[in-house]
Amino acid sequence: MNNSSIKCLIIGSGPAGYTAAIYAARAALEPVVYEGLQPGGQLTTTTVIENFPGYPDGVDANQLMGDMRAQAINLGADVRLGMVTAVDLSTRPFAVTVDDGTILHAETLIIATGATAKYLGLPSEEKFRGFGVSACATCDGFFYRGKDVAVVGGGDTACEEATYLAHLCKKVYMIVRRNVLRASKAMQERVMQTPNIEILWECQTQEVLGDANGVTGVRLVRKSGEVFEKAIDGFFLAIGHQPQSDLFKAWIKTDENGYILTDGKSSRTNVEGVFAAGDVQDPQYRQAIAAAGSGCRAALDAERYILSKK
């Protein structure tokens, strides 16, 4: 081991990165965290979080991430603004380049770069993000209890989101680009058997409509050219996520969608000393509490790895 190297370098913030930093700091690993382009992760694009344990009245997403960050710093983590632009995992210690040109060396690496939801790219969609536009029904569906919402997508994720929302909402419109669902047969049947889900076939979103209070409707265009509107209170995207793993793909194994593969229930990757936590390795759950748990595992795995090399 190189005495001048960082014991534990964490790339990315959010619940996974900050929790990893908290545990690594308590284990005297003197972690260094590079927060990336979005300190606090994609959670900061939402408003109130009601499903994170310990907050009976809910908690503002930015406050939650700010508290996690402060806790990591108070315990001794070195949290830095900046983005990692290159890595070389063929050397020991690992070589990591930051956007200011600094080259760091690390004995262990925790990748917590997250995943970003895919959006349609509409200006109105961006305008109302967090004010009626969401990419997580589990996170935000509660706020639309008894209301009408729309879900964009035709795959398994869209069907899962729509059926979840159908238990909460008065009406769920599925906006499907094709004339068929791409979802598995079981998911298709579940949607078809849910009476308050209506599928709008061969439709694409032209505009998300709203006012100062948030989303009020959506303007759609059919394949035939017909343009029409639906009054809704919530607009949910379910067209997939993009894990932020490109930087590591030369060394780290991923699945066909780019999610980093880890060994069983651990956070270990195929490269010894490199661990992954949070949404960058989790295509299934994508929840703040799950990401925090995996950040804990990554720090514990990194600690055990360092101890095994002494």
C-alpha cells in the first residue's frame, strides 16, 4: 500500500455516498468524497420525502441530504466539490483524475455515482419537475391520493408504476407510444385487470401543462395527428434510468443496461478493492433507504479489505 494514497475514495454523493462516508469515517478510513455535478444526488430534485425512516412528518429532500453531508463531515470525512473525469483501475493504488486536473491515488474506491431517470426532454417537463413531474411513483405517489395522474412508458417499469399508482389515485392514464405494451405478459395482464388504468395507445407527449401551483394537464398527439388534452395532477416518467457507470466500464463489469455487477449481497465488484453502492448498481429498488444501506455495506467491505491487506 502507498502511504501517500487515500485510504478510501468515494465517488458520488447522495444517500449511498454520504452513508459510505459516515461509516468509513467512523472506521478511521479518512474518506475523501467527490460529490459530482449534483451534490446530494437525484434525490435533491424532489421536494418532501415521506418514506425515509425517522421523519414522522416527512423531510425536505435537500435538508435530508444536507444533514447526511454534515454528519459525514462532522465525523471526519473530507467532502469536496468536484467531479471525477477519469480513472485507471489497472494500477495500485488506483489513479483517479478530478476535473481540476488533480490526480489522486486511492487504496479503495467506492463508486456511488447513481443513476439518472430518463426524461422526454420537454422544457415544460423540466419546468414542473418536483411540482407534478416525477420519475418515481414510490417516492411521490402518495401526494396524488384520489387524484388523476399519467404515466409515460410501456415497459415493465411503467406497468409497475401505473398499478402502484392505481391503488392511490382516482385515475391513471398510461401514455404509450406504440400500439402494444413492451412489458412482460404478467405485467400486461395486471394493467388490463386494473379498472382505473386507461391506456392511451399510440400517443406521445407534446407538452406538460400547468400553472404556478404545478401540473394541471398534459397535451398529447396521436399517431393519426390528433392533438388532445387530459386534465391531470401528476405526470410520471417510467421510460428507464441511466446508471452513471461509463467512467468505469473499461475495468468494471456491468449488466446489459450499464448497472455495475456486485458479488452476491456484498458491494464488491470484479476489481479487488473497488466497491459499488446505490443506484449505480441497483436496477430494482432505487430508493434512498436502499441506497443508504448499500453505502453502509460498501464502507464495511472497504474496511475489511484494507484490514485484510495489513
